[in-house]
Amino acid sequence: MIKANDPTLHSWIEIDPQSDFPIQNLPFGIFQTENKDPRVGVAIGDYVLDMCELGRRNFFELIDLDPNIFHRPYLNDFIALGKPIWRAVRNRVSELLRNDNTEISGNSELIDVCLVKMSEAQMLMPVKVQNYTDFYSSLDHAVNIGTMIRDPKNALSPNWKHIPIGYHGRASSIVISGTDIRRPNGQSKAADADAPVFGPCRLLDFELEVAFITGKETRLGESITTDEAEDYIFGLVLFNDWSARDLQTWEYVPLGPFLAKSFASSVSPWVVTLDALEPFKVKGQVQDPKPLPYLEYTGSHNYDINLEVLLKPEQGEPQTICNSNYKYMYWNMVQQLTHQSSNGCNIQVGDMYASGTISGPEKGSFGSMMELTWRGTEPITLADGSERKFINDDDTVIMRGHGERNGIRIGFGEVKGKVLPAL
Amino acid sequence: MIKANDPTLHSWIEIDPQSDFPIQNLPFGIFQTENKDPRVGVAIGDYVLDMCELGRRNFFELIDLDPNIFHRPYLNDFIALGKPIWRAVRNRVSELLRNDNTEISGNSELIDVCLVKMSEAQMLMPVKVQNYTDFYSSLDHAVNIGTMIRDPKNALSPNWKHIPIGYHGRASSIVISGTDIRRPNGQSKAADADAPVFGPCRLLDFELEVAFITGKETRLGESITTDEAEDYIFGLVLFNDWSARDLQTWEYVPLGPFLAKSFASSVSPWVVTLDALEPFKVKGQVQDPKPLPYLEYTGSHNYDINLEVLLKPEQGEPQTICNSNYKYMYWNMVQQLTHQSSNGCNIQVGDMYASGTISGPEKGSFGSMMELTWRGTEPITLADGSERKFINDDDTVIMRGHGERNGIRIGFGEVKGKVLPAL
């Protein structure tokens, strides 16, 4: 269907086989270089293809779009054009980068203008986030958390297997990979204390998540079906939902997580399109009990994407502490978005919907420190001999993700953030 | 301090003494008339003062602002200019409308252009809502709800008197007064049922709230103090936080209200400035236990503003079903905003922070049907003889608010919405 995914494609740009960004990927992002405005780019190998420069040179003249649509500080206007346009643009970029095409490759001045080394580009937030929802859709994660903080015999709340549980999050504090994360202050209360105290979070955690971004709006009062949901989804990013566990424990009853989450979430810069991820679709686990009819779906909507979390102490190398996979989702994206709109809530262009922590069945695949160290009772020992129950000041947390099929690797790059001491 | 509040002021425009919009109020909104773009207006009596037309005629030339700042579909750009500018503009409007000023009153052509009858203006959303938080700050409301759905002996969660409890809400579905509200579909489960069902909400409710809008941003990682908070607040609107009680009961554990709220919230069109509300400041109730130091405050930050809810059946007159007051807030705005930023969460221009349902101590002052009918066990009888446990299809809910001091009435107008049957 999508020629841009053809595994036999090759580019005239030399690309390392271990790169996340072969010609079959072509994710979109927003970048900036010295003396130039923020603009849309496409990742290819170690380069960013400057879509703004290509647009103004009429390389997309056969597609029905404003040639200045890539001269924007966010992807929102571009993705609002709809799936047929995203597809046409991605296919056209694929054509331009193909080893038998000379429109760019035959023009060394043009190459200089429109191919920017990734190392020289500053990546910015890919979208202006309009609304942000965080789901809670990994069964292993929900069971782990429920076992630890509620009741091992009733780890799941009664609604969990009927509803893709989620909550509204804070859009303003979603930041691009590389942004330092300030350890939050907040209220917490020890189990045996009479009263809470206010001070730096002591149990700072990450949550390994993947978020999808919508590119099509609904009107208030409308709902969409599981069959329609994919048409609303532009693509995916890695998402670190930083969490303050001690704040969360004290504040979250009865209205849910609030300041334990809203101090920051970090996202990876490149939005990998659903089209590029098509080869990685796999069946999800059997849902028992059977979901209500509005949540039933046809086809496969889970994705076999390896996810990895690394922790880097201030002095030291990044060390893998978790290997998980996006396929471990009990509720898939299509069900999540359908549920979100089932009450008539309007979907907007640039909404971000995060998966919730993605944990697999084994301990090494748990997607948070809370689970990896079992609430701090089983610390992780790092290569430098130091121990971690949660995240320390000056630690950097790095998340990576990629799928691989037929020798083609489609990746997300990474999302990273370094924790600074509380103010 | 603020000459625009002087009770001896009079306008050359004739204003009914019962109007919400005397010269001492001057709230800002966005309106539209035939063949003209959406723009900023100021309410005065039965008229809208067209700020866009005044701006282009240089009536604000002594104030440091772009004269086209009022030619916008939202107030965000104007309020981003900061409190000194809002004040200067409001003072200048007061001067122009004063009975001894002839700059407008002496020019009948100009009057025709810049004074629009309210009945001919369509009001639009005053701000593009960037982020939306809903607090839960009325003690009587929290006790009522806790008594009904949890435990009468432990009605308040242990954190309630330490934390201004709140949760992130959905910004996309906040709509302007007059917008019809579609009854949502969703999951609910009867207490004695084995499994949930999906269908139209059966327990549709309103929540009487007041929301404040921020006009100044903080940077991520920064916090503000209770002394600084007022500088961040532009003004207030009435807020109806429509709620689907049956959906809420089934979904809200463990992560809080989600689809029970996100189908719609309605706001009144005129943003009444904090400055205009200054005369109505009153002391809040004593907070015991004493809040943690970051939540302590000086001065008065509650407001004596009468709030009223009316219900209008399809065939019938509006009938008052609740008289409450904004002064019944346990946690005030200044504490709410300080708490929101205490973890470093960044505040943006155009954020909306709703109070939570405002109930007083007596039954007639409860701010939701849930409380007024005590979960449906004590129905309200309307003038037409019909009963209401919750809100029926084709019912219209109207909320009004005003304060009165020294014979001066400062009001909000109203927020109303009619409920349409589920799709």
C-alpha cells in the first residue's frame, strides 16, 4: 500500500544499518539552526531534511498544500491537513531521497541548503500540545502497582478490564528531550506521621510510555469508532512521564494524580508515523472479559517495538535498566481514542495520548523504578557500585525504541532528561 | 487605588440599576457581529463597547500596546500584556465612558460604530483555554459528597484540609454559554450488576463553579508565592462543570474523573477583572489545621459574590433551585494557584482554574443536583409539578452571579446551556 515502506528501497544518503532513521522511516519533527526560524524537518540517517527549504523550492507542488506549511514552529498546521496529505508528503520525500532520484542528489548547492547534520540541529517540541491524556493500559503495570499500594488479592480496580482507564494530564509541562528536569517540591506524608510536610520529592521516578498524536479533529458531541480511530492518529513519540511517588501517594485520593505528574513529562523529538510502523503490527493479548461493543475492534493494533530505559549517573556510562515492548499493551491506541471520544469529548489536532507505563511480565521489563526496585525494597546496583531505589539528582534517564523486520530498523531516537536538585 | 471602581462614577450611557455591567465593572469578552471579525469588547449596560474600533482610532495611544491587540478571536494576546496594561486599559475605558467625557459621547457617528447592542452581539469563548484545572475547594461540597459516596464518619479524605485538591480537566470541551450540551454516552455499572453497560448517562448534573483565568506565565520549574498569585490572575467567569454521575462512580477509581467530566463545561462570556471585584473581598473561614507555610496568606482572598442556579424546563419559566456564594470557599484562589505552581508546573496565559462546586452550609445553597436532591432521594418539585432528581433532556441550566456594595452591583451575566438527548 505505502511505497515508502518498501524494504528494498535505498537512499543516495549513506545510512548506518543501525540508524533509527532509514528511508523507510521518515519521521517528522521541528528543528532549528543558527539564524533560521524553527521549521519542519524529516529525519534521514544522521541528517535532518529541511522541509521548509524544499517547500519554498516547490518540491511539493503536485500536492495540495501551502508551500509555506513547513515554515512553522509546530507540526500542528501540517498534520491538520489530514492523512492523505501526510502520506503524499512522506511518499514524495521517499522519492526525493531514493538512490535513483537526482532532484536533490544531483544539486550540491541544494544538498548544502536542505540537508542539515543532526548534530547541528536543535530539536524543539514537535507539536503544540492541545490536550494531554495519560492512559493506564499495561496489565502488568497495573497489577504491579495495585499489588504494591492496594491489595495483592485485588490488585486491579473492578473497572480496569472494562475501561481503558485514563486521566487528563497537564499539557503545559510537556517538554522536549534534553530539557533538564527540576526535582519537584511538594507535600508528602509518612504513613506513621500525623501531618504532611512540604519539601523536595524523595521518590522521583520515570515512567516508560509511548504517546500518540492526533492529526484530525472531531466536533463536540461526536464519537468515533474503533474502525475510524487510525485515521485520527498522525504518529508516535517516546514519552517519559516523570512521577513523584511520595507526592502521588498523599494527593491522589479521591481525584487522581495531580502535582505528582504535572512538574514535567519529556518527549522524543521525531514523530514516527503510523504508516512507518505498519510492518510491526501484532495481535494484542486476548481481552477477557470481552470489552463492550464500542471497544471491540478488528485487525491488529498492537506494535512490536522494543523499548529500553537507560540510567546514566553524573559520572558514568548509560546502563540499561529495563527492556520492555510496546506490544505489552492490554488496551490499544484504537480502543483508547475511541473511549476518549465515546462521551462526545472533542479530539483536537495536536492532542497527545500517552499509553501509561509499559511493563512486560518479567521484572527486567518493568517500566518504572517503583516496579523495578519493588517500591525501593530491591535496589538496582549500577556499574559504579552505587545503588538506586529511585532517581537521584544529576542522574540522566534515557529511553529508546525501535522495531525491526526484514532487516529494516524503524526507530524513535531517544528521549532523555537529567534531574536537577530541587530549588 | 483603582479609579475605575469609584462608586460615584456615572456613565453617559443610561444603565439600569439592576444591570450587571455598570461603569464600575467593565469586564472583557470576545464578540462577533455580522460581517465583522471576532474581537475584544467591554460590557457596559446593555451594550458592548467595540475595543477594536477604539484601538484603530488611537484611543489607547498613551498606553504601550499594539492598537490592533483588540482585533483578535481570543483575549490571550491582550491579557499576556500584564496587569499594568489591563489596568491602564480599564481605567481609560472608564474615562471614555464617564459622564463628563465627550471623546465618544460627543461623536454620534463614533457611537454608532463602537457601541453594539448586546442583543445583536454573539459572544464567543473569551480565551483559548491552554490548560484547565478543576479544584475541589468547598468544604460543604466535599463533606456532602464524601458523606454520600464514601463514609459519613470519614467524609473528607485525610489530605483534604492540607491540600487544595484538584485534578487536570479537558480544555477542548469548554464551551461558551448558550452552546447546547449533548447528553453523553458512557459506561456505568449498577451496584448489583455483574458487568457495566454502555449507554446514555442517566444521572446528568451541573456543578456551580467560578473559574479564574491567568494572564501571566511562569517558567517550568518556578513557583509563585501566595503574595504574588494575584498578579497572575486576570479575572473570573462563571463555570458550569457538567457531570455524569453514573459514569463518574464507575470510572473514577483509581485515577480520578475522566469521561464523566470531559463531554462539556460551560463558561460565561464576560471576564470580570479582579480589580472590579476588589470591593467584595471578605475573609475566608479559619483553616484548621493551619496550612503548611507555602499555603499561608495575608489579606482577604474570598469574595462575597451571590451565585444562583436556575432550571428551565422546555415548557416553562426559569426557576431558582440554588442560592450559593463564592465566599464559601475553604481554599481561595491565591492558595489554589500557589499550590498548582508549587511543584514547578508552569502557568500559562489563558489557563482556566475552576473552583470546584461551591456549596454553602444549607441545603438551598448546594451547588449540584447530587447534593440538592441528596443523590436523587429527595427530588425537587418544579412549578409545573414535574420532579427532578437530576437534569432531564431539554432542560436548560442557568447560572448567575453578582456582588453588591454601596449600591453598586458588579455581575457576571450568566452561563446557560440546554441539554439535548444523547445520540
